[in-house]
Amino acid sequence: MEFAGIDDKGLFFKELAEEVRQAAQEAFFDDRNLWTISRTAAYLGYSPRYFKRSIATLKGFPEPIVLPTAARGGDERYEPAAAEVGGAAV
């Protein structure tokens, strides 16, 4: 790609950086995947430890979906929409 000058190159990289940021944000908040404890905690603005001990245990917060794994018998995941509803009640 040719650039007429430094300003054009700078604008190109700013636009590219914005597109990458938007793509990363969309991937992070993808409703088609189940969220890990870390991802759910980050979305709600808490540390994973605080989320697991204090938020996820609140009455009315959606129960996690436990996926079978080789390690420790299961891995807790949350549906993004459920975290939004549960997080709003917090």
C-alpha cells in the first residue's frame, strides 16, 4: 500500500488499530460462547476471585454450567446473557 505522506500512514494505522480493537471487543463479548469465570468477572468489573466468592454465590445469580474436563471433574462457565441479568441485580 502506498502512502502520500506520514499523515496518511498515521491515519491508516489509527483506523487499523480501531478495527482491531472493535474486533477484539466483539470477540470478547460473543454471545455464542460460554464465558469462563475470568471473562465473566472482567465483564462485571470484578477480580475472578471476588466474583467466584462473592458475586456468583449471591441469591438469584445464575448457576454456572459445568463442562466436563479431564482436570478436577468440571469447569464452570456462564452464559453471557445470564451474566448481564445477574450482574444488573448486583
